[in-house]
Amino acid sequence: MTEKVLRQSRLNRIFHWLFALSVLLLIISGFSTYWTPSVSHSMAAHSMVHRSLGFFATGLFWGWVYYHIVTQSYRDFWFRAREIGDLKGLFAYYFFFRKNLPRYGKYNPGQKLIYTGWVFGFLFQSVTGLLLYTANFGNILPFPITLQQLRFYHYAVALWFLGTAPLHIYLAATEDPAKLQAMLTGWVRKR
Ligand code: HEM
């Protein structure tokens, strides 16, 4: 019988799917808030959904950070500067210059770059989102920045999530079905 190895712990899978759902809904509700006419009922509803999800995802994010620090599993996905050179082999594979993916750890350097970027991107969106929210109550911004500039940066990082999340989903769906299955069941067959 083939031996099975645990690739994704139960908690990691729960975090992943809750996070995936929240980020996808945050993207949809964020852009729909932006694109609906202001001072309309639907804009208020989209904005309320977006805000609530923002608070929920921020709580989830800190739980996720705590989990990865305690279990030290952040080492699996944290991109280090010395790994920049490893991207060469990965891109050679993606652009058909080599047949097989080079051997990496749990995640390849491209995945690590995206996951590490998401940590910073998420923190940024949490802080700027909270500041935009408190500005509704006449709060003065603690930095020399206008509300419009803050909105612009929040929107720009949202665009970056809009670009990278579908890329992650596309690669997860096409690269190795066993790894996708492991995000559901936890297990992969040892090769
Ligand atoms: C339907 C949508 C999604 C699918 C099918 C999916 C699938 C996967 C799969 C299969 C992996 C494991 C890759 C491997 O083992 O090599 C993974 C990892 C990961 N995904 Fe997703 N994903 C989705 C959406 C998202 C979204 C929206 C986010 C957050 C922005 C996200 C964040 C992550 C993170 C941070 C990891 C690393 C997991 C860890 O070890 O903590 N995913 N995803």
C-alpha cells in the first residue's frame, strides 16, 4: 500500500479556506462598493459587507500569524532574499525552457513570493481600511496624507490582490491535483 504523508494540517486547511473565502468576498464587495453610485442603498450594503468581512479577516489573519509562529510553519512559505536566484529555474519551467520543476521545499519560490507579499499586502489593507473606516467619524488621519490618497493606495493594493489571487487559483488548479486534494483532505501519497 502507498504511504500517505500529512501535507496540510487540519487547522491550516480551516484557516486557508476561511481566508480564501473572505479574501475573494472582500475583493468582490470592495470593488462593487467602488463601482456603485455613492449615497445609494446598494453602496451602503456593499460597504457594510466589506467592512464586516474586513474585521472578520483581520481577526483570522492574526490567528493565522499566531499559528504559523507557534508551529514555526512560517518557514515553509516565508520568502528570503537568498531565494531570488531560485526563481530562474522556476521561470525557465513556466516558459518551457526546462521540462521539470526544480526541486524545492514545500512551496516553490514563486508561491513563497506571493504568500509573503500577501502578508504585507493584507496588513496594509487592514490598517488603511481601518483608517478609512474611522474617518467616517471625523477621525483625523495620523499621517500627513489626504483621505483621497489613502483611498488610492487601498485601491492599488486591492488591484494587486485581484491580479495575484486568480494566478494562485489557476496554478493550484493546474499544477498538481494531489496538492489541491491535500488542501481538502490534508494528505498526499508519498512518491
Ligand atoms: C478557490 C480558491 C483557492 C484555491 C483552489 C487554493 C488552493 C491552494 C492550494 C492547493 C494550496 C497548497 C499549494 C501547495 O501545497 O503547493 C494553497 C496554499 C495557500 N493559499 Fe490558496 N487557494 C485559493 C484561494 C486562496 C486565497 C484567496 C488566498 C488568500 C489571499 C489563499 C492563500 C493561500 C496561502 C497563504 C497558502 C499557503 C498555505 C500555508 O501553508 O499556510 N488561497 N492554496
